[in-house]
Amino acid sequence: MSDFIYQKLSSEIIQAINSGILHEGEKLDSVRKLASKREIGVSTATHVYRELEKCGWIYSIEKKGYFVASQNTKNTESNKQSYGNYFLSPEELSELPLANAVQFSFNDPKILPLSCTAPSTVVDAEVILNQMHRKALKRRPYRMLMQDPVEGLTALRIEISKHYLRSGQVVEYNDILITNGRKDSFFVVLQALKLKKSCIAIEAPSSYFFQSMLQEHDIKTVAVPMQSDFSVELELLDKAYQAEAFSAYLFNPNFNDPTGRVLSKQEKLQLIAWAEKNEVALIEYDRGELSFSGQRPPSVTSLLMTDSTCKVISIVDFYDTISATISLGYIICRNTYKECLFAKQVNIEESSISLQYMILEMLQSAKYNKFVDKVRSQLAYQCRQTSIILSEYLGGKVIINKPSGGPCLWLKLPKYISSRELWHYLIKFNIAIAPGCMFITSAQFDNYFRVTFGLPWDEKMQLGITNMAKHINDFLQSKKI
């Protein structure tokens, strides 16, 4: 049984019960009907229902089926242990450090988590993943028992290389290492570049996920505030380097910052030239697959000349494009392949060979491109709808960026308004945003906050965004804005 299918389906049923979509006493699909609708095995469907019944979410009547149980009599302690469904009140959340509180709010079904991004969830991937999983197991059953090469399946690395070539980018397959997603990828990079005893510059705002890892490993960082004019940012980067030489620069060239910009090819070449001159390694968190236009912006690794000595590593994660339940990604290592390979071999578990074959099947059959096109199209639609709602209630009071891709919008409050204070205000209404201070180590961008549109789009999501906009309007009016 695939754990991610079981967990996903269980979570969906629990969320439907908590949100009132499924009511007490309502009959659920039969086991066979559920298995048929979701294209899963009868044994998997049976296991889902039995586990939910054990935890008190549903009950069964012999020869009649399964029904939604009363939540007043549900075994809370059992549920807490089995599903981690123990959630804090807004008051309890407010007492936590802000970053921890935001993290806690992600999985609480009572809270609309506009603070997190899971772009691949905007299109349901379950059917295609089940199909690919069955194909992988059916076609290569004996290979599943063999040890996976440290660098990942050669066939998959070749297909990834071909995928880049379709967008006019040359990435050699023997520069690609398959990993277990961005966390493992970044850890490999830290080890390969020996950054644990060094200093690293990070473009700010930057991924909270990566910042947390850097803090966890006690790595010294220098924040370089992003600028809408990249030439100004490059000057700031150079000044920071002159003040304290660092050995690597972590940046996201696509969509993630408050301007929603995408660095041009020329700007990326300027960055490479600067890094090569100063012997600074570049670490690119590449989310270019999420471009609304469908034209993937060039990876910095693809722009490196063959005779360049600059060390450049791109981190890419299938979490963004296929499913939030898949722990698989890759890094492109230019002039760092041997170091990264050794770091992976010593420190990281080998990537799931069945997952690799699933992605390989998707790439070879062109289903990957078709699916990602759907994700991009849906994200673009949700971005427009979210912008329309926010502009209706907040137009003229906040500045809303216009990203050309990705899963989120940045909003700028008046300069003297803190997004921290706004977070504490909105959480009272069970709405979570991501304050700008989470993404930078200094006080800059405190009046910015991030809102996701990269979650499944339904009436609840639209209503939640509308309510958020109304509450923000009330908040600003209380500040006499």
C-alpha cells in the first residue's frame, strides 16, 4: 500500500468532516465505490475506513456501510496519536514565537492556511500518480529490489536533461543528482560547499525553510535585500562581500520576492560574472517550472560557459509541480558534482527507486508536461481571482505585486504598519498569513506579508480570501488608513 495515498485520503475525509462538508450520520461511499472513484485498491480503501473508525471519525453498520460519527463522542486522545490532530487556539498560537505559530497553523482544518504554499495541490494528482505507480511496479518489479545508484536512475537524469532541452536550455545529465526533495538537496549543498564553517549571503526575503536550516546548523548569514532594479541589488551584494567575505550566495531568481520579478538572462549572466570574479558559489532555488507563460526561465546552471570555473548549484523539487506528498527532487551541480555526489553518499538516504520510476514514466510519456501545464494554468487563474478580490477591498490601501508565476502574492502595508500585528489580528478569525519578517533576519520588510493562492481552489478558499480582505480593511480602518 502506498502510504501517501492512504494518508492523503484519510486527511481529506477528516477535513471534509471538520469543515462540515460531511455531516453527522451521512453515509459514505461503499468501499468498492471509494476504490473505484479514487482508482485505489479495495484493501487500501478498507484500511482507510477501518483506521478512521478506530479513531472515532466514522462508524459502521453491518450490511449498510460507513457513516460519519458524532464529533462530540470521538476518541480525541486516539485521534491525537494517530493523526496529530491536536490544534492550538488562536490565543495559544499568539503566545508562541511567530514563526512557530505560523507553522502550527498549516494543518489546522479550522484555519485557512494562506501562509503556506503547495502549488501542485491546485490540480489533483492522485489519479495520474496511481497510474504511474502501477506502471512502475508492473514493468520493472525486480529492479525495485535492487539498490538505487547514489546519483539516481540514469534514465531519469537523462529525461530531466531532455526536459530542459525542450525549453532551449542545455543541462548535462551527468551534472544532475536525484535527491529526496529540497531539504536533502540543501543539506547536500551545505556539506559539499563546506558552508558549516563559513558565511553565506542570502537574498532577502528568502525561503523560510532554508533560513530555518541555516539557523539549525548555526551557519552565519548576511542578508542582501532584494531590489526591483537588479543592478542596485548587485551593488548591495558587492558591498556586503567587501564588508564580510562570504563563500556562497543563496537566491531565488523567479517569482518569490515582493516584486514578483524574474531575473532576465542578462541579469543572471551578470550575477555569474560577479560570482566567478569573487569566487563565490551560487545556490539557486529554481521554481521556474511555475511560470504562468509556460516558458521556463533559464536556470543559472544552464547559462554557465563550459570553461567557467564558477560553482553553481540549482535546487529543484517535484513538490512544486506534481504533488506535495512526493519527496523527490534534484540538484544540478556545475563544477561541484563530485563534491555533491560524495556529500549525498555519506549523509543522505538513497531516493525511492519506485518514485524515480514514476517520474520517469511521466516524463517519457509526456504526461509530466501536460500535468504541469494544468498546474500553471490553474495557478495563473487563481492568481487573477485572488488579485481581483484583494483589489476590490484593499485597492489604494496596500500595494499588491503582480507575479509572472509561482504560488503566492506579496502585499505591502503602509510603512508604519507591522505585518506581525496583522497576523495576530487575522488569526483571531482563523486566517493565517505569512508576515514578511519570517523571510528576513532584519527588520526590513516588516510591513510586507505573503498570501498564497497555491492551494486547492473552491468556494471555501474564495470565501476565506474575501473574508481576509474584509478583515484587513477593518484592521487598516482601525489604524485610520
